[in-house]
Amino acid sequence: MNFSNQLIVWYLHNKRSLPWRATNNPYYIWLSEIILQQTRVDQGMDYYLKFVEAFSTVYELANASEEEVLKLWQGLGYYSRARNLHFSAKYIVNDLNGVFPSTYNELLKLKGVGDYTASAVASICFNEPTAVVDGNVYRVLARYFGIETPINSTKGVKEFKNLAQELIDTKNSGTHNQAIMEFGARMCKPQNPDCEICPLNNSCIALSKKIIKELPVKEKKIKVKKRYFNYLVIQTDNDLTKMVKREKGIWKNMYQFPLVETLCPINEEELIESELFKSLLGTNKVNLKLLQNNSKPHKLSHQHIYSKFWLIKTNSSKNFNQTWQVVKQLPVPVLIDNFLNEFNFN
Ligand code: SF4
């Protein structure tokens, strides 16, 4: 049996029963693939079910507001995925008359769809033989073939894609792709792979050379940037506050308290001197209190955010008109959601 057949046999006996495996409707497969980018299956499952329930067709997703989509996505991170999902749903409905693209090249034209997602949807839904290469596939191929090229280098990306493409079973490309990803997730795991019971253990190079822990190779990570956020949690005498929409960055179009970002941690006096503080509160009498000081950073892929939430009580309501009930309906980053849950404003 060749490599692909061995994987497929293993897969058919061992695959998990997952809701998106019971369909080959491209809308559902696309949705699941976008959710599962950078997300574990157990975490993504609830989100997938929520989305399918709220938007059972691409038309329903296209007709939703961006705020509704972001609110449902809240907590999953990498929010550009949700914005792109919504944008692409509108494109499919308005420009393609609701007909889902059916080839790798057409799928690539959707915003937020790259080589991996286009390959997955094209192979699973339309049996186009295009190989997927995700983290699981990199690991299986690097170990089984003993490849030491860094998987995050330009050379590595090409080399692994070409190899994956050579190995694909052209008649069962969807099953092959799902088999190799599932095999990486459940058998050839990052830590403690099950080599003893692995059906490929007779011919696995990493196992024979005892270099499993060294593979796959990754080039050094990009330096992590530290950021210091000071949120101004305003509370007026009549219990109003202020939230603003972020205009750019990973949290674009989500809401937050007015934010003073600094290059290092600041104290109360420095906060009062900041431009934003002065423009919002001017010379009004305020009562200022540091309500939450997160010494542990909120970690994103290339940045660590150290946040402080400052409670500012004021008797002026000139700039502030949002109720806490409205605030709770808005899509917010997890950092703010955690704060709101801890300090139950009503
Ligand atoms: S023998 Fe071990 S390292 Fe090799 S493919 Fe199987 S699980 Fe992965």
C-alpha cells in the first residue's frame, strides 16, 4: 500500500465524527475551515454550530450586519477572519448570484481564502486534486520523510506543497487531505506521537533516525512587541459611559473604552495629562481609580498587551451617552469582555 492508501485506511477507521464531515456543502466546509484556522477543533466546534444555527445559508450570512457577525465570533480571536467571511458572503450573493465558487482558482479570489482553504474546499467539495498543507501536514511530512527545511521559510513552503501535491490520491483527493490532517492531529501529534501503533512506523525516517522531536524545523520567531493599554472606563452620575469603534488593526470595527496607549506603564498623573483624557474630561471634576491592572499580558501572535482599566466617575455627561445594556450587546475583544464580566456594571 502506498503512503496515501495507508493514511486513508487509517482515517476511515479512526476519524472523529465532526459535524462538517457529514456534508460536502461548500458553504459549511468553507465556514468550518475559516473557523478552524488557528483554532483547535474542540474550541471551534461551538462557534461552527452557532454560526450554522444563526446563518444556515450564505444568503443569511450576507444579510447579517457586521456587528452581528463579530458578536458571534467574539472570543475566537483573529477577527479579520470574521470580517473577511462576511465580506466574501456578500460577494458570493451579490456578484456570483449565490453560486459558490467551485475551483481552487476561483476560491482563491474570496477574501480571507488562501492556498490552504482553497485546497480544502476544492478537494472536499469538488474533488479537485489540490493538496492541503497545514501545521499537521507539515509535521507528518517532515517526520515521515525526514525533511529538515524550515517549514516557515519560502523554500520550505514550496518544497512541502510540491511533495504534498505529488502524494495526493487524485481519485480521492478530499478524503486524502482530510486523512493526512487527521493523522497529524491524532497520531503524529506535536508531543508524544503514537509511533508504536503508527501504521507508517516501518518506513518513517524521523523514527528510524530518532529525530522526531527535532522535526518539523521552524525558523526563529518574530520579536514580540509589548504594548501598554489604558482604558478609560467612564461612569457618569446617571450611569452612562462611552465606547468607541476601533478603526484599524486586528480588532477593527470592534468596540472598546476610550484608549490611551503608551510606550511604557504610566501612573495616574501621567494619565490625566494625556491628550485623550483632557479632551474627553477637560476640567471636569473626576474621581479616578485604577480598577484593574493586568500584570500578566494578553497574548496575541506578535504582541503582548499589558492593560489597565481606569474607572473615572464624573458628573458631566456631555460626551457620554451609552448605557451598560447597550455596551453588553457590542462586539468587544476578549480582554474587554473579561473585564465587563468581572465588574458587573448595570
Ligand atoms: S512513526 Fe511516529 S513520527 Fe513517524 S509518522 Fe508515525 S507517528 Fe509520526
